[in-house]
Amino acid sequence: MMSKQPNINTQVNCYPLIYASGHNGEQEKLPTVVNEQLAVVSDLIATHHLPIKLDYQPSNIKLSQKNRQKLSEQYQQPLLIIDEKGQLSLLIEGMSVAPNWASLQRRIVSAGRKSELLLQASKLTSESTVIDATAGFGHDSLILASGGASVSMLEQQPVLALLLLAEQQKMAKEKNWQKLMARLNIVCIEASDYLALKSTQKVDVVYLDPMFPDDSYENSQTGKGAKVGKHMQALHGLVAPPNLQVQRQLLDNALSVLKQGGRVVVKRPVNAPNFAEQMADESWQNAVIRFDGYFARGI
Ligand SMILES: C[S@@+](CC[C@H](N)C(=O)[O-])C[C@H]1O[C@@H](n2cnc3c(N)ncnc32)[C@H](O)[C@@H]1O
């Protein structure tokens, strides 16, 4: 379930970790759930060699939305928070975000699957192997894994990889989620580096959901469109959209690890230009997003 892959991203980033403390920040009086989550976080960083250094800071004040805003202004950098309920989240520019896999429950039961555009574009079976090369909060990975496929989730940002690993560990405690969690392999790595590794096994699908400028959802004619959600807004404070050269590299590397009959699927805002300036072989779209499929070249 957990990856043993070495990490390639080695630049160590320091994050303040603000955690809800009982009385006067005394360790022995910490709420049990907070204590447990502190242990999980430091264990995951050590086990997965995540290049993260934490500056632990107990907080006597309630970690309400208003106080989080204040913390964000005070620190002027992304922070990790463990609240009174033991929930780990990333606080960035006043927004608290975290993977919320339980919220996808309805979408990942079979009744909801037929309507998933991503699954229509990916053509997966229960035997399929997938690399989600841009895992983010892991929401699309879960949809990809919902029908039985195994998904390697690549995330270049160590702090996001930490959130993913913590969420996987939390959900694996729920009986109904254990099989799905066991099909996810989270790796903290830059995707092109991973895909270029000689040892990378061939897969059926590589999925790419790269960042795009936050006005990309707008309709080019009306100037109107869907707003970028809170999770994506927060990511814009951490990750830049890839330039053309990076896009080309990513698409080439993704195509190079496909099995015969496999495909790369790229998520785009519906009106966005082609990824890497390459025309897709087939597209699936609704009013807001488009999934472009690039089929495996003759092998
Ligand atoms: C738009 S978000 C993906 C959201 C995701 N599909 C979800 O359902 O939550 C893009 C994510 O991919 C990561 N990413 C972008 N380029 C990457 C790369 N070359 N290698 C690994 N991760 C990458 C970013 O750090 C960011 O977390």
C-alpha cells in the first residue's frame, strides 16, 4: 500500500505546524486525536523520506476560520494545521485545504461511475494500471481507482504528498475503504523524473491534470465561466502552470510508458488550448472541462 520508492525531490522545506493544544500547550494534556495525528505526521515524513522540516507550535486559541486568517497573515507562508478534531490541513493564503476522500463516496460507488467523464475517457477495467502523474488532492485518483484499477499517484510537492499519505492512512482504517486504499500507491516525485526511470513498468493509462492559469475556465467569447474551486485556488499559491517545454516533456514521457492500446488522458478547461500544442486523438467534454486522449503510438 505504501511506496518504498526513493524520493528525488530533496530540497527541504520548513513549515510551521500549528496544533490545537489542551491547556497551556502541555504535551500530556493534548487531546488524544491531536497527539495521534502528530505522531502520524512525523512517522510519514520519516518513512517516506519527505523533505519536510516541521516547526511545531502548540496553539491555545481555537483554530476557527477567523483565527486561521490571522495565522496566515502573521506567518505569510503556507502552514500545516492539526485542529481540535485531529484533522490535518494546509493553510495557505487564508484557505484551509485537505484531501476529503470521504466526500467522494457517492461518486465512487458503481451507480455514479457511468456519469464520470474521466472514466469514459480512460476506458479502464478492473485489471488496469494507471499513473496519475499530477495527484494533487487525489480526488481524480480515487475516481480512477473506483472500478478496481491500481493507481500510482505522483505528487511533486512534499507537503501535498504528506496530506495524501495522511488521508490514505486515515481512510484505510474504515473497513469499506480498505480495498480501495490498498490499490493506491503514493509517491513524492516529479512526474517526468519518475516516468523516465528505466524501471518504470508500462501502464494502461497515464493521467495528467496539470495546473492551468486560474482564469482558464472562462469562456473566451463571453468572459464568463466556472470559478476555480477552493482547492485549486490554494494550489495556485504553491505550484505554477507548466510552460510549453515542460508540457512537451511530460506528454512524451507519459506516452513512453504506455502498454500497447494504452492512452494518456489530459484534463483541460473546456476552452483551453491543446496541452503541449498537440492535438488529441479523441476528446470527451462537458460545459466546463475536457478530457483529451492521446493513444499509444505504434509499438
Ligand atoms: C491541478 S492539481 C491536480 C488535482 C488532482 N487531479 C485532484 O483531483 O486533486 C495539479 C497537481 O499536480 C502536481 N504536479 C504538477 N506537475 C507535476 C509534475 N511534473 N510531477 C508531479 N506532480 C506534479 C501539482 O503539485 C499539483 O498538486
